[in-house]
Amino acid sequence: MQPYIYQNAFNKYPKHYENLLNFEIIINETGIRSDLYFANHEKAPWHVQAVINGFEVNFWPHTMKAFAQGFGTKATRHAIIDMIWSIKDEKDVEVVE
């Protein structure tokens, strides 16, 4: 697994670059930089993952999209930030039998 840095992310069009810069804002506002990695940079330089509070979160920084099971898909900077904070705040639910 290769750590995420935006210079190594998929960036074909000007809008992609703009989204990568906005993704840097997300990273800085949520403190997830050390959690981010390319799962398979060689085959999929557009797909970034992180495990946050036990949840696998998938990111596509060049299109400004993120997905986490139970939290859905988010497609704006503010929605992604809110989702990350929700994941960080998620408490373990203990099942009582």
C-alpha cells in the first residue's frame, strides 16, 4: 500500500486538479492524512482508501466522491467532511443477547 499524496493521484483534466486541491482541504480539516493510502496505485491511481474508526472508507479524490458502508456516497467537500466526522464520532454498538 502506498501512502496518499495528491501529486501521485489520477489527474487528467483541470477539474480533477481542482478536486484534488479540495480533497487536501478535507484532509487538513479532518486530520486523516496518515490514514490515507492507495490500495493499488499501479492499477487504480484514482482510488484511495482509509480505515477510520474501524470503517473502510473509499475515496475518489479526482471526482470528489467518497463512500463508507452505512454512511452512503457523498459527492461534495462539505458532505465528505461531515461524513468523516460522523465516522470518527461513531460509537461501537454492543449487542445484548
